[in-house]
Amino acid sequence: MREFITVCPRNCYSTCSFRVFADNGRVVRIMPYDGNLATPEGPCIKGLSYLEREFSGERIIYPLKRKEDGSFIRIDINEAIEIIATQLKSVKDLYGSHAVLFYKGSGISGLSNDISSIFWKQYGGVTTTYGNLCWPAGLEAVRLTLGEVKHNAPWDISNAELIILWGKNPAETNVQEIIHIDKALKKGGKLVVIDPRRTPTADKADLLLRPRPGTDAALALSIAAYLIRNGHADIDFISKHVLGFKEFAESLSITPEEAYSITGIPAEAIIKLAGMIASTEKVTMIAGYGLQRHSNGGQTIRALLSIMVITGKIGKSGCGFNFANLQSYIFDSEKEPLTYYPDDNRDKPYRRKISMAKFAEDFSELKDPEIKLAWIERGNPVTQLPDSERVADAIKTIDFKVVVEQFMTDTAKLADIILPAKGIFEQPDIVGSYWNPYVQYKPAITEYPGQVMPESEIYYRLSMLMNLCVENECLIPPPGNENFEKWLEERIKSNGEVTLQELKKGPYLPAGFSEVAFNDLNFPTPSGKIELLSRQASDMWGVPEIPTYVPLMSVPDSPDMFHLITPNAASRIHSQFGNLKTIRSVIELPAWEVSPGDGEKLELADGDKIRVYNDNGTVSGVVRITNRTKDGCIVFPNGVWIADGGGVNALIRGRETDMGYGAAFHDSFVKVEKVKE
């Protein structure tokens, strides 16, 4: 039996390190690895389920081809690649390369993902997407304010005396963070949770505030106003390090009493929280991604961050604003890989771009050429994109579709060719994190099963078949993990900081890593200061220079509509892992959650069937009555496959956030009715 140190490359905060034990080419055990200070207790249930996921009988390990009746037959990998090469050549010859749509999700991270861009540039260019479904409004808000997106090391949370979790539920979505929160609480620290839902994390809280969704900026600005008016602003810090405080202070007009009418949070609760912040030296505020998935998301994050700025709780241990930590992104040309902007000319003529948030709408307007071929990898757009029914209809119109996947997802079901995707134990890679600061090497542990090929080999073979290599030299590494490791070595050489051999020793802290972010009080903004007044915010995004509260773009059509919330769940990373028996054995099936009061109004009982609908679509399922859901809200987790009763994104209109080109998932309202048997 051999032991390896590896890392989970999924789109998850934690990016856990763990020990893997393999016997006869199969992983048989997963254990914690305490050499990563951020994730010392090992992976969550999803990480442990790799024992099933990578060796599941349902995993696709041979290419599949769609038959005329819609079913799939197994074909040889050589035949699959030849079919795809022929189709790619034909489409390019007849319509031009932009008749190909390349859609990439964020289902798996690593430098190996660079290979796709190399291939599609060799091909001559493609249509692709700009924006991001996950976090860009918040990333841009932090960048505009602080100049760089980073925060204190996760383990520094244990030094906080007051932790404010604003719209984040780490007990389910970032379990490693709970380790460090619990250490702070054991030392006498206090925990405040601000969330419309009463989450498992909220059960630990000393104070729980449940605002109306989308009103968080009003709550934050009323706290900021109270702190300033009562002499709790750190004037010395502000005078040295903050631009725009005077303008910001003069703009604040929301009192706690006025905030109550907007947020539903009583004035006395707002004043209590403001008092806790004012009387505590070490305060860490941790913002989740859900609250910036509104049409006012970027300004909301700027408003939250302003509280930490005016109290001087930046650049100190136990303090700070935690949203994303990109200190491990040392091999990226840009520290904030927010998006490919639609008006960015650097990639032309490589890219023709459409909005990821408004995919269905933008796709319908593509002309000269229309999309004739789609290549989809690392993503499940039919489940995850807004306006998902229209997205599925759009994809169905494409003549030829290739999906690279491990399982038969909602998107894979629409493919003409399914290529089996690599597993996490099969190809070496280098992985960064957006929460912990480590750069980590992921070794090859097992062989590729069946006819699985890593994307790098698929692209190499297509390049050779299509004569795309430049002057007989292919920029894509030839087949074999040894060749791929050589490519990794060359890929990281330009950074010059660390070698592959050093990375193989274990999780690596970059040379520029700051355990306490901004401890030097240097802020790479245009002014060199923290910018409460940001001209870039106005120039780039057309929002006010000062953080403001703007009501949601979407409003309910009638008073009987519910605010739809689609959070992440402990059992999934978006649409991944929920199909596994390991997960299903310990997590109850998802249901539509409403409050007892709303259940009574609608004459609903647990297990009743309901119809949830709006002008965008209709989804049906069973209801769960729970006081964890706020009156006026209905909750269903994102990522549930249609076959499992999901498809919730059919109810969500494609709409962008106020900055960053994110998706405003939570600007959604629905009606609910009981389905009579």
C-alpha cells in the first residue's frame, strides 16, 4: 500500500489537503493531513466520497455516441476523436471558427485547464462566455476598495474576539472554517450570523439577524451611520489610509429605525450589533457569496466592507474582511481572474463572447455565424445557468455537441459525443485556493480506467489530426503523465518562485504570502489608500462612487409571491456529488422549504406536493415546513439534477449583477400552490 499527499481540486472554499492510501491501483482510504494549517482535520463528506466517485459503476469511462432514438452506444476513443476532428474541420471550413461554442465551467481547478485555451487559439478562435456564476460582484467590490483581493490566513480567525458571518454558512459549505471559528469561541469570542435562513451555522450564534434578502446593504450602511454618529470611527486610521470618508459619511442617511422598514431587523438589534463592533478590538467579518448574487451585489459588498474600514479593522490579526483570498494564485497572469470582459480586445480575434449570466438571451442573438458545434467541459450549464430551460433549448438547437464528463448529467444527456473525463487521482496538476493561501501539487495516484483520457491528451490528438501545431511543434504536451509533468515544470518556470520538486513536498506558502493581509497598510488602488470613494466604480460599472443601497432590480408582481433562495448544500458542490450513494445515504432528499406561517397560509403540510412557478418557468416538488426559513421566502438548493426533482434555475431570469458580470440568481420571486391529488 502506498501513501500520497493530495488536494481536492473542486470549486470549494476549503481546497483540502488529505492523505490517500492506494492498493493495487485503487484508492482504499482517505485520511486528514495536518501539514495544511487551514484544513488539518481532513475533507468533508464530499471529499471522503471520492472513494465512490472515482470508482463508481456509473462513472463514464468509455466514449458514448448518441443514436437516432436518443440513447447512447459505446464507441472506441479513436473513433470518437476522429468524428470530433471531422466535425471541427467541417464547421470551421463552412462557417468559420466562431461557429464553435467553447463552454467551460469551474467544476475542477488546476493549471491543466490552461490546455483548452491553447487548443482553441490554435483552432483559430471560438465563441465563449464572459462573466462568472459564482463570485465576481464581490471580487470586484473588494478590488475597488482595497486594491487586491486577499484576507488574513484562515487560521487567524481563531484570534478574533467577534466574528460576523454575513450570508455565509460554513457548517455546510466551508466546514474547515468552523475549526477556526470554534477555537475563537472557546477563547471567549462571540459569533454573529446575518442570514435570512437559520442555518446550522446560525445554531452556534450569540446573535442571529435575518434580514429580507437583498437588503443587506441598507443594514450595513445603517450600522456604519450609527458608528460614525456615535464617535466610533477610527479617525486616525481613516485620515492616514482612507479616501472618501467625508463623502461617505455625508451620504449616510439610513438610521436604524429606517433600516427596520427596509430590512425587517428591529432598530434595537441593529444598535446592539453596532455596539458589539464598537466595543470589540478584534473583529473579523466573513461574507458569503450568496448575498452578492443580487442585482445590487457589488454595492452590497462595498457597504459591508465599509464597516471594517471606518473602524480601522484592516491589516491586524484577528481582524479584517474575508471574502476571497487569492494569495495562492501565483501562476495567474492576473491576480483577479474575474472575467473576460466583453469589450476587452486582448483576446481578439480568439474570442467572440456572450454573457454567462444571460446565456440564453445572448445565445439567441448570435448571428454570422450561428453556433453549429458546442464543446462543454468542467460544467453542467443545463442545471447551473439561469433561465435553464431556455439554455437547454438553445443547446438542443446546436448541430453537434461534445460534452466531457464523468457522469450522465443533465447536460451530458444532450450530447452527441460524450468523452469520459479524468478523475482527480489520475493526472498530476497544481492547484490553488480562493480561501486558504497554499499552492498544492496533486499527484497521479491511479491509472486511467477504461478509455478515459485527460483533456490535455484529447486536445493533443485533435491538434495532430487537424494539423494545428505551429511549425511541427505542438504547444500541448504529448500523451503520458511524465510529459505532462514536464509541461507543468515549464508552465511554472516563468514565475521563478518555486519548482515542481518543491511543490511535491507538500502544501506551499507563496513567498509573498501575508498571514495578516494588508499588515503593511499598502493598498494597490489608484490613490494608494482604501477607497470608500471609487471613481473606478462609476467609470467601469456606472454605480455611485460611494457604497449605496439600491433596491433589487426585480420586484414581486403581487404580494403573494415568495423570494426564491437557492443556497449551496452540504451534499453537493453545485451539481456535483449529489448522485453518489455515499451522499444519498446521509443527506435527506431536497425539498422546498417554507416557514410555518407561510405553510399555514397555503394550507400545506410536510410532504405535500407543490407547484412553484413564475413567468420564467414551473418546477414541482414536495414541501418541508421549517422555522429555519424566513416568512416570505422559499428555499431550494441549487445544483439538484432534473431527474432528482431539481431544475430550480428554470425559475431564475438571466440577469447580471451591478459589477463584475456575475449572475443575479437571487433577484427571483415565485408563486406557490398546492398540487391536489
